[in-house]
Amino acid sequence: MSSAYASFTPVSGQPWRPRREGGDVLDLDLVDQLLLARGVEPSDLARHRAPTLRHFLPDPSVFADMDKAATRLADAIEGEETIAIFGDYDVDGATSAALLMLLLRRLGAEPMVYIPDRLMEGYGPSGKALVELKTRGASLAITVDCGAQAFEALAEAAAAGLEVIVCDHHQCAAALPTAVALINPNRLDESADGAAHGHLAAVGMAFLLGVALLRELRRRGRFSDAAEPPILDLLDLVALGTVADVARLKSLNRAFVTQGLKVMGQRRNIGLVALAEAARLVKAPSCRDLGFALGPRINAGGRVGKSDLGVRLLTATDPEEARTIATELDRLNEERRAIEMIVSEAAGEQAEAQANDPLIIVAGAGWHAGVVGIVASRLKERFARPALVIALDEDGQGKGSGRSISGVDLGAAILAARDTGLLVAGGGHAMAAGVTVAPGGIEPLRAFLHDRLAATIERARDGRSLLLDALVAPGGVAASLCDALDAAGPYGAGWPAPRIAAGPARLIKVSVVGNGHVRAIAAGDDGKSFKLIAFRAADTPLGAAMLSAAPDQRFWLAGTIKRDEWNGGNAAEMHLEDAAFA
């Protein structure tokens, strides 16, 4: 298989190679081949073919402070204390807060929920907000998707007599803030078994806290004369938060999403049902829908609207209220897209001058801080390097968000910059980070990150290739192939969708459609054909090669295979990423 790839001359100039070196799709079942190529050990194939919680869920006690947290939370429930949940304003924070709120309701509690305003309060808990919760009667607060670096805020809470449990997944410093318990698989003192789950989103950790809580209450006899409330039906929230936070879909996360999509298909959460209707999803949501349809709408509340809309939707009990909130989130998402387009254009112009730098850092006065993360993601994809986008306020202070590429730990670099005094605040994880920069601080930050990350970024970029999972004849691009590919899913971050090369084939009926997309039909030597589309490719080398191809020119065509269900059909089409002359 490797020798076949060496003979290709890709239009992009980027080399093609098999995702699994030494593997051959012909010597194994295709599903097993896909799993092996994504790092599964041969002895573990059966477990990964059908990922379930029974096979992947760890004992929650492996995580530092988990038992402390479950004990304190159980005490609060039995003592009928007022519990507050402090969540982040993104999808991971909203789903984490909603999950704990719904579970606590089932246990007879009615917790307060506090979601900070992104623009006015910024990321994470503030001492003012936590003290306010204490004033309103809370004796225990749980921070979700935040808190790991909130030293001052948690110290203020402790001084006011408010006990806090932190349930987070962001990178930690060696020192930890004051808390009754700090649950985070990325604690530096975490056990090996706990640290192995460092890829979990905060909502995954919230689910594990829920499991530990139910176990503790069971041990105390809480359910001896009453039914134990379910928790597995909350996996739809876990799936949504996990995918939307771009957490790596390996091991437990893959089980969470696989089972969560099944729960979502049962339409139990009326808020998610209303959101799917607002997003015009007519079938049960897929993993892609979570990341590109549902997640962005919940995020829109925190970015350009009211930060608590997501939690209110996901915990709604009245269908009419859920539809009203979902409609508002859909409207806010359209507003967010318009704002994002304006900022993206300005940021892209700045980024062009940095196209050869190790990483992209752009900043602008008046940019909306709610869209900088999305714009950073766009720049990362466009320039294939980490990107940091910073919105400057009228005083020159900047709030920014960064996105990284595989193999480059941006979160650790941001923490190091903060520790050296270059940032007012900052933190995150390997693939995403947030910063607050003092006036005049951008250029020193740029120099620091260039110096720290340049060599790592160069190595990561030099290793880039178009990774392929299989070579097939044109007749192989069919619905049956889609079925086999789906069996090794769901796909997402850290578990990439399969990429197939089909050929040799001639291109017929080549045309430009929509916003610069190139559509064609590939006709193979085997007498079979399939449809393909190269998105936004009209002005690229790939589009030029397709549009100028001679009638007898034959290609190998590489991309992802999707089911083409237009007008009720069940064919397959390719979303083309590259082509090689045959």
C-alpha cells in the first residue's frame, strides 16, 4: 500500500501516505483497519467496535478529590442545604451545569445556577459572584468548566464562608486554589489512572461526579425505600458538550458520544428537541450536527446574547418556553455569524503578513470578544498554524482566544506566559486557550510565544501529510462503504473521519456551483461513477486542475465519503480534498 502512494503526484503538493503505516485494507476487516489506524491495540478491537460505558467508564474514585466531592455534596443534599452551580458560558459549561442541575432536581434539591456574562465578567468565577451566591443563601457551590486557576475568587469565597467544589478539565498549576475538592484529570498530582482521562470535557467530569454522588447516597441507604434517579438519560448532554468542546473522541469520550447520540435520538430533553427544530434538523442529530448545528446555537447565547440561555434551554420543563429560547438562540446565532464575518475579514488581512511566522497573533480595536475564538479557529485552518485573536477595548487591554494544531500545546505556553508576568490572566488546554493582555503587551507576548513554540510548530507542520485509510475503485464509493465507515465512528477531534482515495477516474460534468464550490462526476475504468464536490475550491490549484482537466485525464481522488440522501436516495458522494494525476 505504501508503494502505491509513492507513485502519486498530488495537485496540492502535499504527500499522501497511509494513516496506518504497514497496514493494508485488504488483509483485515475495514472496520478493524480503521480502528487500528486510530491507535486501538489489536487485542482491544472488540471493545472499540461497540463502545459502551460498561467497557470504558472508570471507577470515579480514581480521580483525586472525587470521593471528597461526592461526600460533601451528599451531605448538602441530606441536610437540605442550598447548592449553587457556577458554570462557564460555552457549551461545555452549559451542559455541565444543566446535567448537575437536572440530577440534583431528581434528588430533591433545586440549585441556583450562575453563568457569568462573557463581556462584563469574563471567564471563570469572580469573588464578587461567589460571595453574592453566599449572600443569596448558598452554603456550597460547584464550579463547572472553570475554577482550576481561580485562586483569588476561591479565597474570597472561603473567607465569606462559602464552600466550593471545583469540577474542571483545564490545565492546572502546581499550586491549587482553596476548595473543598478540586476534581480535574489534568491536576499535576493526579494519579496515572485519573490522568489517563485528561482528554475529557468538563461535562464528562460532571457526569462522573454524578455517578460518584449516586453511589455515595446508595451507600447511605438513600434509595432503600425510593427509586434511584436515572443518570444515563443525561448522556445526551455529555455528548453535546464533549463534541462542542472539541474534546478528543477516544476511549471514554467515544463511548459517551456513541451512547449520548442514542439518548438524543429518543428526544427526551425538550430543550434539545426544540433546538433541533430551530436548527431545521429533520433526522436524529449526528455527531457532526452536535458540533456544527446545535453547539454553535447554544454558544451564541454566551457570545452575543444572554449567557444563561443555554442552561435555561437544556433544563426547561415547558415545551413552549423551550421553543421560545431555541428561537432566540437561532436568531443570536445568525447575529453571531454576521459579526464573525466582519472580524474574520479584518483578522485575515492582518494574518496575511504573518503567513510565514510560527504562529498567527492578530488584534483589533472594537472586535467583538464573543467571536474571537471562532475566528482563531478559522485562521488556524487557513494557515495551518496556531492562531491567537485578541479584541482590544477602548483602554487598549485585550481579551483573546487561541486555537492550536495537533502536536502543539498552546495552553501550557499561555500558562507559562502568565507565570512570567506577560499576561493579566490566561489558561486553557492543549488545543485552545484564553488570554487577557495589558495595554502594550501583545508584542512581548508574540516574542515569548515565537521563542517557546517555533521549533515545536515547525516539527508539527513538517510532519503533515494527507493521511488515507483506503484505496478503492470508483465502484467502491457506495452506500455499503458508508455503512462500514460509520461502524468505526463517531468521528471528531482525535478520531478523524476516514479519508478514502478512489480511482483511477476521469472527471465529467465539472462545474462551479454556489460559493466557489467545484462539483463533478468521476467515471472509473470499472464502469462505475460517483458524484464529488470540492468546497470553496474554484480559486485553488485543486479547482484549477479539475476545471482544466482534459477529457482523457485520469485522477486518483481523495476525500471523505458521505451518504447522499438528497431526494430520499441512498448513494454516496465524495467531499474532495485533493487529487493526484494517475
